[in-house]
Amino acid sequence: MKQIIQSFKTGETILEKVPKPQVKPGHVLIRTTKTLVSLGTERMLVEFGKANLLQKAKQQPDKVKEVLTKIKTDGLMPTVNAVFNKLSEPLTLGYCNVGIVEDIGKGVSEFKIGDRVASNGPHAEFVCIPKNLVESIPDNVSNEEACFTVIGSIGLQGIRLMKPTFGETIVVIGLGLIGLMTAQLLKANGCEVIGYDLDKDKVKLATSFGITAFNPGEGSEPVKFVMDKTEGVGCDGVIITASTKSDMVISDAAKMSRKKGRIVLVGVIGLNLSRADFYEKELDFQVSCSYGPGRYDTNYENKGQDYPIGYVRWTEKRNFKAILKAISNKSIDVRSLITQQVPIDNYSDIYNNMGSSDAIASILEYNTSPDDATTVVVSEQKHYTNSKGVVGIVGAGNFTSMTLLPILKKTNAKIKYITSSRGVSGTSLAKKYGISRSTTNYSDVLEDPEVDTIIITTQHHLHSDMVIDGLKANKHVFVEKPLAINTSQLDQIETAYRNSKASLMVGFNRRFSPHITKMKSLLGSSETPINIIATMNAGFIPENVWVHDMEVGGGRIIGEACHYIDLLSYLTGSNVTSICLNAMGDHPKENTDNASMLLRFENGSNAVINYFANGSKSYSKERLEVYSQGRTLIMDNFRTTKGYGFKGFSKLKTKMNKGHFSQFENYLATVQEGKEALISFESLMNTSKASIAAIESLKTKSWVSI
């Protein structure tokens, strides 16, 4: 299928061929008929992409601070590579989509195949959208009109925050697409509406809708104009839909408001506020968030959990419905806003003229019979008949792009497939690394007889099923940690492994670091018990990120601290027999990421893992202390290791090396040459069981035996 994407690095806008997405549970698969180009938002993104590195940095000072901190802890080159990798990621454009329902995911009952729907899908021939971001279109609303659903909801949410009453005077600053729709909605609500913009054509159009509109560039001073129209009282509220870096807009908004007036920001402006302006009038100021309640809430958007209407009357989905109803009953006119319609193949007619175009709303039209292939050939096909170690990668997220693929390129790995859920990131990476095929259907990977190895880097809740599918297909399976997020999944994996001819490996890379292999060699093969203290200064991750969701990420203890359980098993040469976890706070949650684990091993070794998210980013992220037979080893952030009491060894210093390269180089060799597994299945299971048992220990407040 075709999809419009943009590069943050170059600003280039491309019509890319990508595989059609698969329908997912709780989602709706839609064949697109029309999409609306948001000339304001999308122009801002395109212009940012075209800016040079210095200009980008000036626009994102917070990101610059993060980069400088990362340089201190990780080093210059790893940070530079990470920044350029991020800039090279493709950005999908568009969020105003209309189409026909092609397929329905599990748990969706409110739609049927063939329904016309509006959604926040991008500019693509097929989109897969969560059900709470999709709404049915009334019969008397055309596809072109329905394209305004989502962008209209942005203005409507600003109005809902304003809470205007019948007869109040509301000023709309900025009469672009959102501004013109906002002004009409306010008019339909019984408000007196004043609007202004520097574009005379937009002012003329607003006037035709019954709005008192003017152009400050033609001599009218905004504050004086509003004060005159309100007999010196000032307006009841201001909704700002403009986009400018100037602080003048917020200053004017305050000055034209009456005492105890309200100001709602929908657009993007300079925000150096004058305390005096707000203090004297006791003004309310609020920033509106996108389409309404539910936005950026994973439970609402991705899991389909609606808010009770008695408590949250207007969610983003209900805002969609309200806009469609307003269009249906002719309360607002959106047809007059359409200034051009072009076929998707002629997308450049819009994007190449964004800076100079007088267009208000541009609509893209789509073919009625688009290419619906779920696998596309990206580069010249390579044939690997009778070859070993032919790889299919399942997952195209940050780990794949920033770590896995750069390393596999160095090892000259034979990669035939890369799988991604939406097709865009996978296709981009396939082009960058010369991978033959990009797919959204990982069954194609499993069914290809040339592929004998799959590498899984998806979200954690998908790992176990994909591992089982791979083993059943007799493919060698490498899965990024964790192997599973509950014991039921582990039991199913064990059954599949025992019945398979293939091998299984989990991405516990730390044991392959030169610092850890040096430690292991210095400790020797003695079974004498040792003491270890491991500290992970993991860093804060917001609660709404998927890793904290116990059903999706399993929490950071299961999902990340498992690295150190494996590492300690390697250094002690022994399996964990029991574990006890204590977490910070009086009533810690099971997804805690501030906890200490005490571990006992079969050979009597003892260890503590401190996993903390409340430390400073400027401090080393990982630290390991080993105490054995009057000797001590200290490893700091996989850059330095110091020895105390060891003859002939005092210090090892390298660039940061967490063992990824050695891990994959050795893993591919084991597959290609049929060597013994790098980590035994028993050890993999022990580590996985121990990490899950740690959470059980937290809940039961007791030691748990493995």
C-alpha cells in the first residue's frame, strides 16, 4: 500500500510503498477513501524536518540537555549514534482519515465490515485504528465532510474547556482551519464571536459564516477592536488557535479579556506571560489537549476502556460523534473550507507548496483498489537455499533500530525479513540495512523455508506466543528479554521447547561484555560462594509507558532486572534457589521500579540487586561489586573494571560495552555451525522463574523458592 511519511532528518516528504497492516484486537482495519491534510500541524513538522541540526536544537532545548547528560554517562559516539538514529526514523503524517471498515479485531462489536467511518488514521491506503478513535459517519455526511471530524474535535475540546454560555462574547485568534471551525461551533452555541487573522481571505470566509472578523494588518488594533465591540467591558473568553513564536498573542488575549475572563490555548504560541495582565483581572488560562479526554491514555485508546458517561461526558470519541452530528444537521459548514482535492499520487502538489499556499483545507483522494500485500520486496531478493542462520526479525522498535541492526550489519548476518506492526518502521529499516522484505505478517517469516532463525524484539506480552510459534515451526528463536511475563507462559514455552528440534536463546547480553568475561576469568571455576552487589540506576520512566503495564510489559523488574539475575547466575556459576524482594514505599505496587532483591544460589553464593528509578541521570547507570576470597572487583557502567587483591590485574578500561556484539556474533555462529547453546535452557528458565518470583515475593512479603 501507499503511505505518506516524512524524515525528521531531511524534511523530505515521501509516498512510500509499505505492507498493509494486520488488524489487532480492539482495533478496526480501514481502507481509506479520503484524508484531510492539516496544513498547520503538518507544515510545522515539515519545516522542523527541513531545519538544520542547530535550528532543531534551538527548538528543543530540553532534548539538548538530555543529550549532554547521555554524553557524560554513555560517551560521545554512542550518544551521537543514538541522536542520528532517532532523526532517521520516519514520521507518519496525517490524523484525519475517512474510509471503509475492512476487518474487525477481537473485542470490537460497534462496527461491521462495510461501515463508513472517520478516525485519526494517517495518510495511508489502509490504517489499523483502536476502536475508541473511530466513529461511524451519518448517511447524509459525505466523505469529504467527514474528513473534518478529528480536526474539528480539536477546536471543540478548546470550547469545552472554555465552557461558554449563551450570549457570551468569545474571541478566536487565528482563523486557520481549526480557528474557522471553532468560530462556527461557538456561533452554533449561541455566542457572539469575534475572530481575527492576518490572511484577508480567511477573514472574508469567517465573515460569511456570521463571524465579526477583521485583519489587524489592515489597521485594526486587536485589543481596541474587541474593547470597542464589547463597550469597554472586554470579551468573556479567548480561544487561541494561532501558530506563532510571538508572545504578543497571549499578551493581547489578556488585555482584551474582561475581569475573571478565560483564555484557552489550542495552537502553539510564545508563552512569556505578564503577571500583571493576569493578576489584575484574575484570568483563567488553560492549554487544551488534542481531541479531548482519553487522549494519550493507553487504557482508553489502546485497550478500549471507555470513561463512564456520567463522569466524563465528552471523551475524544464522543467529540468525534458531536462534530459529525453538527456537520449532519448543518450547524457548521465545512465544504466551504475545502480549497483543493488531489489524488494521493499527486501529494506533492500540497506538500511542496505548504509555505506559500493560500489553501485552508486540502483533501487527498485514494484508489478504490489499493495494493493490499502484507509483505513487500524492498530490495533485490537474495536466495539462501541450504544456508544456515538466515534471519527473520520480528519487531522494528528502538532496540532493533539502535542496537540490533547496526550489530547484525557488522556480523554480516543474512537477514531476509523484518516485521513491524504498521509496516512503516520496518520498511524504513529494510531500506537502510538492505533487508529484502518488509512485512506486517510474521506468519510469512515462519512459513518461509529459507528462514531458520527468528529474532523477536516486540513488546513483552507478545514474546511467549511468538517464541512458541517459532519453536513449533522448528525455527531457532532468539528473543529479547524477558522470555515471558508469567509462569503460565513459561510452562507453555517449556512444552514447545521439549517438542521442538530448534534452539532457544534470550538476549541476556551483559554476560558477554568484556568486563564480565574478565571478571569471570579472574574469579576462576572455584565453587566457593561469593557475594555480589549489583546496582541499576535505571532512571525514571513515566507511569503511562507500556513497560509498567503488568499485562503488556510485565513491569521493570520482570522486564529489565532479569538481566542482572542472569548475570549473577553466570558469575556465581549457579542457579537461583530463592528470592526476596523489598520495594520502596509503604504500599508498593507490583510494577514497582524502586526495589532491592536478595538472592540465594545453589552453591551458597549471596547477592543483592538494587533496581532504582529515582537516581540522578548523571550517575553511572550500572555498577557491579564482587567480593570473593579476600578479593574485590568493581565494574562501573561497562566502561571500567577495577580489581583489588588480584595478582597481575588492577584495571580494565574500554568504551561502553554491554556485550551486544559478542552475544550476536556468537549466537549466529552457534546456529550456523550447530554448536551448543550459549546459555542452557535450564538457566534461561531459572532466570525467568526468579524474576517472576520476585514479584510474588513482593506481594506475599516472604521468600519465594524457585
